[in-house]
Amino acid sequence: MSEITPDLVRHLASLARILVTDEEVETLAGELSVIVDSVAKVNEAVSGDVVATSHPIPMANVFREDVIIPSLTQEQALSAAPDAFDGRFKVNAILDED
Amino acid sequence: MTFIGKSASELADLIAKGDASSQEVTKEFFDRAEALNHKTFSYLHLNRHTAMAAAKLADDERAAGKSASALHGVPIAVKDVLTTTDAPTTSGSKILEGWMPQYDATVVRKLREARLPILGKTNMDEFAMGSSTEYSAYGPSKNPWDLERIPGGSGGGSSSAIAGHLAPLAIGSDTGGSIRFPAAVTGSVGAKPTYGAVSRYGAIALASSLDQIGPVTNTVLDAALLQDVIAGHDPHDSTSLPESLGSMADAVRKADFKGLKVGIVKQLSKDGFQEGVKELFEDTVAKLVAQGVEVVEVDCPSFEYAVAAYYLILPAEASSNLAKFDSVRFGLRVMPEGNPTIERVMAATREAGFGPEVKRRIILGTYALSSGYYDAYYGSAQKVRTLIQQDLAKAFSQVDVLITPTAPTTAFKIGEKVNDPLAMYLNDIATIPANLAGIPGISVPNGLAKEDGLPSGVQVLAPAKQDAQMYRVGALIEQLYVAEWGAPLIAKAPNLEVL
């Protein structure tokens, strides 16, 4: 049985910026333990000399000409923002006051 | 004359000959979609005005002697995973409710340029995570064969729209089977092209190394015609294939059995499949053998690890892709009380905006990518991916295509698996290897299972970039069944109006 404890779920959720409730933490710990136990079998299949595949169709160095092409205007880019000010995205402070 | 029930290629011929107008066809499908959507919940959004305006443009051009594509004037439904400037795009999530994108996905642009009027946006599991549409934040779609059952997922909106004739054509996206599984359980045709054959620009990414856009249709020819419209290199997608894969419609029209060698995957023909599904698959094999096709068994031992590898790679990629939903640039923002930092605003927004399956996968992906676990999980999963490619390379050195049952079961009841994530993941056991390896796969209906009278599908897998070979064999299998039934399987679906 893998060690997906409630504390680990809380830590992972905070890394993923999801404010989980205590109830969700309990449920997720149980569900993720079962899932992780099941997916851990990938380790049985592989040995050190197998190379990893990150992209299914081999491709390298996809370049285009370095020319300016039309993109969204500032107004378009801001059009769906929850809050904007003076042509920029407006957000709350990054640091706590204290 | 009614257009409901006709294939897209038949409709395109009627429009091309001037025997029907795009406006007549579009209006009839739109009226039906509007009237019956409460039964199947195929569409999240329908827009009569934009659909009819596009149909009028198609007719005006037709009157001027212009034809933009082989499907000129035929209306289509688009999965809500693709951005559209004239319709909200949600990807089935509350975090994007009401979002109006500022650009069209390349596939949407191509549909517009080919003069296919867009009827609306179809329902899906949230961010395409699921195989039943039960994880849609807006509620599940229903299977037109039995409204108490799932239409498959994630593209259950598109599959139910096709099976219920709420659209003659639809677009889906397939990360682990989201086109093929829904097609199988609704008696429709669904194809996942080779990775990179169709641009992903404007597709809201789930797992970027697995995602591919493709057709959901009534017939194999319709799917081929639609792939011909949406495929092609796109400078906006750096993973887009530079070369053309040729005409899929030609491959269907010229399909013959000559010299065909078909492989059956040892690991995907025995355990874990519903009895009736297995029987129908054996029937497909027998039909091919009767045509003189050489059928051999091939061994793909690494397929046993495909689902496990997939549920590490997908959550890992998804946890990165979904980081963009941060309450800053677009979508939902939830403001906790007091004077919270932006980090707390993000966390509260993502808690409120994401559903349980999305949270589960993001957290699983975060775990799989954590230092100390990375090699054991994500790293090993990527190696399994190599092993699967090696198994397939060996198999394709012996045969032209592989066939498998598309789905382990027919459509299950809504609610049956929703609280058991692991059971839900196993629905894609036969479809996942194609995504891991980047190869094309199509699901073609092969009958109704004896236990429940519900549709089943056979999957054809071809080597990467040999989509034409996949369409060829898909068309041959379809021919054998249509010869037996007198019409495509979808013609046997119950009348949705009286369900």
C-alpha cells in the first residue's frame, strides 16, 4: 500500500494551488492510494537500458522564420480578465502584509 | 424530403447538385437539435443565428458556382474543447463558464473556410477527463440507444449528437479514447488521426503529447471526408506534421481486400471483455477470414502496462497544462474574505472552479512529478511508452493493421462507475496504446451485444502516418456489415422522439 497520507494530499494540493477541504483530503487520500498502487506497476516493466519517450512522433528543431505576425491586441488580451487596470491584469498582493 | 438519417456524404451530394440547400439541411438539423437536446444533452450551446448565417454563405457561394470542400454546406457539431470566437468555450468546466475566446481553433477556422455551418458546442467530461461525460460540470449527456446509459466520454456530447441525429457530423478530441470509446458505445464511427495530423492550436490542452482532434460520424466515408477537411500542417502548432498524409476519402473509395494482413492483439482479445462484445469481435474476424484476409495473432506484452503508464503521463501533463487557470487572465476568480494574497485567490478559485476528477488528476500529476518520485513514476511511464512503440513496430512488421474490440463493454448505466475512478479508467484499455504510440485508430460499429442489445465497435489501428490504411480497413469492415444489415448500425437506433 502506498503512502498517500492526508498530510501528503494537503501538501500536493498546496503545490497545485487548490484549497481542498478536510473532507476532500480524506477522500482523495483513499482514492489516490488505490490509483498509485495500481499505476506503480510501470516499474515492473522497465529496466535501466530502455530510453524514455516524451513525444510519440520524432521531431527536432521545429523553427519558423523570425518575422512578426499579427497577435492579440492589448484590449483583446485583457477582454476576459476578471480584473484589469491601466492596460494590465490586476491581481491581489503577492505577499501578506504582515 | 427529410435530411435526418442521411450520411454527410449524401447531404454534401444533394447540396452540390442543387437538390437541397445548406440552409434547408442546417435548419432541419438545428430544429431537431433544439427540440431533442433536453433528452440527450448533447449540446452545451446552440446558436441558430450563426449556424444559419454560415449556411446562407455556403448557399450564396454555391449559387456562384463555388465549392469550398467536399462537405460544402453540411452542418457540424463541435466539441467544446475547441475555441470559437462566436460561442462560449468551457471545456465542460465551471472555471471557464461564459468564456468567449478571442481566436478560433485552427480546426474551427478550417471548418468555417470549408463552409461547414457550426450548429453548436457539444458536452464533454470536464477538460476531457473521463469516459462517460458524468464529469461534465454541466451534467451528463445521455446515450440515444438508452437514455439511462452513458454515451461514452469524454466526447459523449458529439457521439450522442451523431447517434441521435442531432448533427450529421461532429468533431471530437481523443487523448486516451475520447473519440473512439464514445463512438463504440453509440454505434457511430470515430477516428483518432496520427498524432500531429490535425492541428491542436486552439484545443484546450489536456495532455499535449497524447491529444489529437478527429471526426465522429455516421459512416467511415464521412469520417474520411472530415479528416481531409481538418488535417494539414499548421505553423501555429509546432507538433503538427509537416507532410500531408494524402486523401482519406480516396483510401475509402478505393478500399479492397487484396493482400490484406490483419493482426489480433493477444493481450486485447481475451480477458476483461464483456461476453457479447467478444462474440461480436470474433464475428468480425470470421467475416474478414471469409474474404480471404490473412489474420494472425500478434504479441504486445507491454500493452499490459499501458493504462498504468497513461495514468501517470496524462495527470503529469494535465497538472502543468491546467496551471493556466489561475484567476488572472481569463475564467473564474473567487475572492476569499479579507485581504487575501493572489496565491490564496488562486487556490480558492481552483477549489471552486474544478470538479472532483480534475482535482484528483492534478494532484496525482503533481505527485508523479515530485522530486523523489519522478523517476519511479513519470520516468518509468515514459519508458513503457517506448516499449509499447517497440511492440507495435514488431507487430506492424508482420501485418498491415491491428484490430481489437474498441471498448471492453457496451454502454453502462449513468452512476454505475462514477465513484470508482479506477474502474472508469479501464474503459480505455484498448484505446490508450494508440495515444501513447501516436498511431491512428478508428472505431467502426460491429453489432449489438447479445446481453443488452447495445452497440459495440471494432477498432482498427495502423502504423503512424498510415491513416489511409486505417480508413481502408475501416471501410472494408463497414461494407461487410452494411451488406448484412442493409444499412449502417445507426439506422437501428430507437426513435429519439418517442423515447
